[in-house]
Amino acid sequence: MLPAPRFHHLHLRSIDPAAAIGFYVRQFPTCASGTWAGLPALLSPNDVMILFDQMDAPPPKAPQSAIWHFGWHVTDSRATVGTFDAREEVTALPLYNGVEDGYVLLSSDTWFRSGDKLGVSKSQIAELRAQGTPVPGGSGFAYFEGPEGALFEIAGDYPEERFNHIHMWQEDPLCAQLWYQEHFNAVPRASFGDVGVTEADCRVPRTDEHTFPALKREGMFRAPRGGVTFGDVDLIWYPNQGETPLVSSLGQFQDHLALSVADLDAWIAKLKAEDVTFLSDVYPLGDTRAVMLEGPSREGLELVEAP
């Protein structure tokens, strides 16, 4: 069995990469500005990157692809929300709490867990209110708008600040987890574990119950869910929120994500034998090589050779 890849980078298209990188460095001082393979790069201390392509016009963000947003661990989520909310260049986004049009900025300022799952339904909220259950307080998650309308998340309290996840949508979240485990030897996200299904029964219908807090007033669908970890970066996904199939991420603002492998030829042989969809032949990428694949919900997935 080939060793599982590591997360390498998220690739964005930007009309002003330098401005975008400068913005993130100001918000997350453990990150740095740099370059990789001749491309502008935001460097996170855990050896992962956000790379940028320079564009002449704003790249599209719609229709919806599988890539939703990206995020950081922070050492104090409550303090970070206060700091970011006070900065003119950062827009804090409301998390609607399911009570009329009420909202919070930090998830833990409302009820946000049902057992081990994030998000509670309106009926659960009514029960919690009737019982006089206090909101949890403490750490949580929060969302902000960055350059060119980028959506980014912070969560914590964690030991160190670093880039830590990409949140995604999937047409069949449990099937997607099996796909990444089978083809990339990926480790299931620790809090999720094995999905307990097979390819024969992984197509579990999306729940019809909205949950809160959510970026939309009507809430969001959070089940079924899935996710895997590459290195120390999580890919976490929920079901497609709409009725329209997800489109390819290639050419959009959030163009693709990339994994690094030591032996690209061995991985190509393995994945071709497993009928994974290849979108390109091998191409040079700086001082190394790469190939573009397609994930289970049409997410662009680049394999980069990094011995």
C-alpha cells in the first residue's frame, strides 16, 4: 500500500494575489508571504500553502462547486472574533441561530451541538429554551469575508495558529469518504471515524431538517457528513445544499486542492487501475511534476510530486 499523500495546497484565482496574501498575513501572523513554483503563495507554519494564479478579471464563484471555504485553527477563538470584528478590512459574518432573525458571531454564543454533531434543529432549540439550558460559551467557530469575497473560518482554542481545513460539499458524503479512503489511503477524520457503509449502500439521502447556527437564515443541512485527514489538514464535507448538481471547481475562484506524493508514477498507475478520472497528462510544475484528477463531486484534485 502506498503511503497516504499529504495536503499540499489550496489553489485560488485572484485579480490581486499580493493584496490577498497581505490580508491573510495581517490576520494570521504565523503565516508568511512567499512563492512556490513561481506562483505567489501564502505559507502556513505546518508546511501547507494557498497558491494564487493572477487573473485579469474576477473569476466565477457560481454555480456551486464542491469547494465551500477554508479555515484556520486559532489559539483563542473568542478573542480572535473580537479582534477581527474591530478591523475595518475584515467583515464578520452573522451565524443565524434559528430564533427569528437572531444571530451570533461565534457559534458557542448559541446552541450549536447535538451530541457529537455541530448544529441543532429548531425543535431542539425550542426544547433547550424551554428547559432554560444556557448556551455553552467558550470556544467555537466563526466566519469572515476576505479579499474578493473569500469565505474563511476560524475555530479553536488550539495550541497553535495554522491553516487546518477545507470545508466542502459532496453529492454523496459517505460515498465520498469511501472514495478518498479507497483511492488515496486517507485516514477518516478523527471525530467521524469509519462511515459504517459500503459502496453498495453509501448513498444516504440528505436529511430534510435544517440546523443552526448557519450562514443562511433558513439554516443548513448537516447530515450525512464525512471527511478525511491528509497530514494535519482536514477535508470536511456536508451534503450539497441545493437541488442543482455541483459543477467542476476548475476555473472558479477556488480552483482546486492539491496533495503531495513521493512517487507520482506509482500513484498514477494505481489510480488509473482504479478508474479514477484523470483531467490531464503529467505536466511540469516549477521544479517538479503534477497531474490533475477529478474528485467524487467534480472537485479539481492535483497530485504533486514532492519527494
